[in-house]
Amino acid sequence: MRLFAETANAIAATTSKLKKISVLSDYLRTLNEDDLRAACVFFTGRPFPLTDARTLNVGWSALMEVVQQISNASDEDIHQIYLERGDLGEMAERLLPADASLPGLSPAQVQNKFAELVEISGAAKLPVLTDLFRSLTAAEAKYVIKIITGDLRIGLKENTVAEAIAKAFS
């Protein structure tokens, strides 16, 4: 997910549709088949394909609880940073450790964790979420939260992702 996060940052940093397509297609060419499928879905801002009816049922409060538990941030810190950023993913990026030494998860591994979350209800999701976020750097966690909440906000539309796939694989 490290390269996914770097790619998402690069896409968000440009307003040029052609540049977005170029950056995304370059990234997609580096992936194996399973990671390619997952990453393409993630870049549409969803955890699963549109044709897949599964939902994560992970709420804002569960995500906040996990971020607070891992970061040891106070309620006041969380409140203040959220007010400044207005985005749960960006708040998590600011609070969570930016530990680059983590082995990291691939997009397919994150999607497998999402599939695991679908099968769990209520408070039993918290240990799985905590395990997931402990395996991610702050930048990766930012985008995983954005995917969970369905609010990627990097300036991509589904047709742009389709164009990047077409460019990547001729």
C-alpha cells in the first residue's frame, strides 16, 4: 500500500487529467493480478467492486477509536485535528506513526482484511481494524480510511481509472 499511497498523493497533487492517467497507469503496470484488481477498485473510492454488494459496516466512531488507541491521542487532540482537516483520513495520517520500517500490506491483502470485516459484526470488528491499522504507515492508513468511508477525494472518476487501465495495458 506504500506505493498506492504515493500514487494517490501524486494524483491528488495535479489537476491535469492526462497527468492523473499517466501516474495511475505507471503504477498499475507494476502490480500483479490480485493487487491490480484491488488497487483499481480502491481508486474508484470503494473497498469492493460496484457489482459486489458487500458492505463493511465500519463507522466513523470505530475508525476514531482505533486511531486514538494506536496513536494515544487525547480526545482534544483528535477534535482539534479533525476541525483543522475536516477529513478522517488526513486526521489519521497526522496522528498515526509514520513508521516506514513496517513491512506493509499489498492492496490485495488490504482487500482480504476488508472481506474479513464483512463477516464480523459490532465491536468484534475493532481487533481486526486495529490489526489492519498497526500494519500500515500513516500515509497508507489515510487512504485505507478514505476507502472504508468511500470518500477518496483525489480527483479521480471511474472513467479516469478505466482510461488509466487502458493506457497501462494498451
